[in-house]
Amino acid sequence: METAKTYENFPAWIPVVSNSVTILIWAAGFVIMLRLGWVAAAVYLAFVASLEYRLISRHCVNCYYWGRTCGFGQGRLSELLFKKGDSEKFCSGGFSWKDMIPDLLVSLVPLAAGTFLLILRFDLLLLVALLLIVALSTAGNSFVRGSLACKFCRQREIGCPAEKLFSEKYKKQP
Ligand code: SF4
């Protein structure tokens, strides 16, 4: 079986591409939630920010890439804001689909809201935002993880519960 090389520091273009996909998902989600009003859009952004804060403060601090350039660039950001944690803890908590629910809501909430609004009244911008969020949160994320980030990640080799969960899912597919 061919084993992909891993990066000590990812080349800068990889976090740029990875984050472009993520930021476009947030932007599409924001545009959709804005149709419900400024309060809904602000709550959506606050929710996204809280998930990023949780990731950088609780998980990135224990990752091999803390202080290095990872596939998403958060290892550098984590170094700027938080002290290095304990690499033993990166894998200790385990990871299940239940833990994924908050991250899934970043796409699912605007998807549900946008579909509901589109049924009530056709809106081209809303349709484009919905299509963008579907394409990026499925094919876009799968490309980023499978071909750019997780594939070349040294923490994956050391052990990553999230990657293990995803690869189990892929193994079950025919
Ligand atoms: S293997 Fe794990 S730590 Fe590495 S990029 Fe993927 S999810 Fe992040």
C-alpha cells in the first residue's frame, strides 16, 4: 500500500485553499441567515466563532502542529493565543459522530433555513448560497481532507480520532 509523505510544516498554499473552502461555507451560511435578519446572522457568526475558539484552545494546543503550519493553519494561530498543551491528550478523549454535531450544524442550520425560505419565495442569491454550501460542505471538504490536509498530516500518523472516524466511514462504503 502506498503511504503519502507527511509535512513537518505544510506549504502555505494548502492552508490558503483549505481556509478558502471553510470561509466560503461561513459566508454562504451568513448570507442565508441574513435573510432571517441581523440577529440570526449575528448568532450564526458567534456560533462559528465559538467553535473555532473551542478548536484552537482545546484541541490544537495538544496537536503535533501547535507552533507549526498545519493543513488549516490553526497550529500557528493556537501558538499565538495559547500555551502548548499535552500531546498525549490529543487522542485520549475519543471522537464520535455525536462530537461532530456542532460542526455539522454550521452547514445544516443555514441549509434548513435557506430551503424553508426558498419554498416560501424564490430568491436567486439564496439558491446560489444554498448550492455553494452543499457543494463545499460535501465535495469541497472531502477534497480538502482527503487530498490536501489529512492525507499529509503527521498527527494522522501519530493518531487522530477524527481521521479514524472518517476512515471507518469510508471503509464501510462499498
Ligand atoms: S488528520 Fe486529524 S489533525 Fe490532521 S488534519 Fe486531519 S483532522 Fe486535523
